[in-house]
Amino acid sequence: MKLCVLGAGSWGIALSAHLHRAGHDIRLWEHDPARAELLQQTRENKILLPGILLPANIFVTSRMQEALEGREGVVLVVPSHVVRPTLQKAATAWPKGAWVACATKGLEEQSHLRMSQVLKEYIKDDNLISVLSGPSHAEEVSRKMPTTVVAASTQPALSKTVQGVFHSDYFRVYTSTDVLGVELGGSLKNVIAIAAGISDGLVLGDNSKAALMTRGLHEITRLGLALGAQPQTFAGLAGMGDLIVTCCSRHSRNRLLGEKIGKGASLEQALAEMVMVAEGVKSSHAAVDLAQKAKVEVPITEEVYQVLFKNKTAKDAVKSLMARAARTEQDPNVW
């Protein structure tokens, strides 16, 4: 197929190379003209994805019209906080009938909208919108390490189309109709990963990290069900799978940011040292607000938010979590 990848960060480069290997005609859009020209010439982003070269016939451009013209499908991989401005640029050039697979994970900070909801404001047609999520670090996909993800759409036919486009001998794709659950899993796990990183920074040990991941999945599921998602989604790749990799991997930006904070850095200092975006920072605010509106307890998410934005110390956050009232693990509000 003729495809456009919007976003030339590490994930955009990895997916562009993957889709090219799968036999598709790829155009890659980079918003900054100078960076687009450099990537077009050198075929490598030495900062974000060193050692990975774009195939010679992937065309890189900063011109939106040129990137989108004649494309049958679009893969959206820009950071969540620039999805809306990117779509504003793309709206007038969007090819008629082109579907979109959104591989961006996060919640819009002010509106709390999921990325597919933002997309619908510009694409206007649910039949053309899908999301792609799961445990899938760009560093490993770009090196053809076995990876498994979920393609979700309210339209099963589109899920199957996206599955076919992305599926390969090292990149396995399952389908789902639970767009809400897949997006929530991919967004909320970033907040729990910051907590896991804080635990690493404080050197609290494996027991603590395992507890954070388990109870983190519990509160993600509880909030997801309150908002209308399907429970099995959170036990799958977009839930538990993505949570595990994001909490444990050396490639995880959210875990790394949390580790820096656990070692004593302020949010500003930790962000200044980061090369790539840690989506969990902005998503933590949106997640807390969503939980309050749904009247759902999300204690780990709340403590992460307090540490990030309310000057609570990481050690005090741990004390608050451990001091919570004792209760049964079998919460009837989950399964």
C-alpha cells in the first residue's frame, strides 16, 4: 500500500523501516525542515535511533501536502501533545478515504481525550480510525526482534486491514474492537512506569516493583471498566504486556524519568536530561482528573501526580501508599 508515516522520531523511523520491509511504499513526514533534509540525506537519526538506517527509497519531507498526497493509509506517531496541531496541518491535505492507524500513546492534557477522539474531530469518520498499541520499543522493532501488538478499531474490517499491513515474521498483530481499553492501557501504564522508575531510583527492591506493577494494573483496569472498556483487554498485550515492558525495560523513557526523580532530581531536571518525550508526565494529570470524575480510586497514579506536580517527595509518596487502610485483594469492582 501507499502509506504516510506522520512523525520521524524513533518510533516513526522504526515503523517506516518495518513497513518498507513489509513491501509498502512509504513517505515519512518530519515537521522540522532542517531535520527532514538531514534525515533524507544521511538516512539516520544518530541521537534517537543510532545505527538504524532508513531504506534509500523512503522519502522524507517536511511538506504535509507532499507527504500525504495519494496515500491510502496514514500512521500517526507524533507525541501526544502535538497530535492536535499535526492534525490541524494535515486536515486540508488528508487523502479522501485514507484510513489512519494511531501509534501514539497518551491522553490530551487539557481535554483528557484519547488520541482516537482527537482524530475523530478532524477525520470525522470512525470507519477510518484505528489504534496500534502493545509492548513495542522502537529500539527492538528496528532490529527485527520478535514483537507482538494489537490493532484496534470499532470496525473489524479496518482492524484486519491494519493487521495485514503491519504483520510480518517478526511483528505479530492481533485485532480488537476495544479501542477505549487499548488506548487507556497504552496511556495509563506510562504513569505506573514512572512509579516503577521511582522505586528503582530509591532502590526499593524487586518486591516493591512487583507490587507497583500488580496494583498498578489493578487500578488501570478499575478505571478502564468504569469508563466502559472490556476487562480482558487489560490482561492482554495493550494492558499487562505494555505495562511490564514499560516498567522494566532499559528503553523505557517513563521508567527512566521516574528513576531520575527517585534519585533526587526535580521534574524539570529530569526532563532536561531526557532526549525523548515521557508521555506519562502529561498523562498523569489527565488520568487523575478522569478517575475523580469516574469516582475511581487510583492511589499510585495520584501519588505520581503529587510527586511530579505538587512537590511531594518520592519517599513520602511511598509512605502514603503503604499507610493505606488494609483491604481484600478481590475487589468486586474489577472482575
